[in-house]
Amino acid sequence: MIVSIVDDDEHVRLATCNLLRSLGCDVRAYSSAEAFLDSGRLGDVGCVISDVQMPGMGGIEMQRKLNEMNAALPIIFFSAFDSHATRTEALDNGALCFLDKPLNGDAVLACLEGLGHTR
């Protein structure tokens, strides 16, 4: 399964990529929501793991754009600044999971297993 990681923090992006590779996923990394949306590779993606707060377009706005484009994808959101309103909006708009930073490998694996695409 191809998992796209969307996070402006390079260290978090690389660590998340390494975690997903260790779980057997093919990973693509993007430093912004705009870069992901403009990649031309949305049709190849099985799941997105995205930070909520990023400069420019945030994760929730990216999710809205995907839904507007009829390209809704399973999204696992993560955030260091969790709020009930943000969590509720993300899940109501179809997010697969909403996790706290730092990411826990077992929690990510549980979300991915919900898709039935792990090992």
C-alpha cells in the first residue's frame, strides 16, 4: 500500500516514513498539503497520514479539498495541538483516525489494519 506522509516538519516526516516502511508500506513524503495535492499521484495513494497544523493549507483544509474533488482518501491525522472541535470535524469528514503526537507505532498500525492493507 502506498502511504503519503504530509508534514511540514522534516524530522517528523522522516521518522514517520521510517516507521511506515518498517510496517511494510511504500511511502511518499510531502512537505505541504499543497505539494501533495499538486503531485498528480492521488490515484495511487491508499492512505494519507497528515499533520493537522501546517503553514499554508492545514490538514483539515486538505481533507475538504480532497472531498470537494471527489478524491476522498483514508486519512490518519495527527497533531500536537488536539482540540475536540478539530478532532470532530476531521472524523465527521471521513478521517480514519486522529492521533496525538508523537505518533505511536502501534496506534498507526491499528489504523492501517482497519484498512486491511498491512502485511
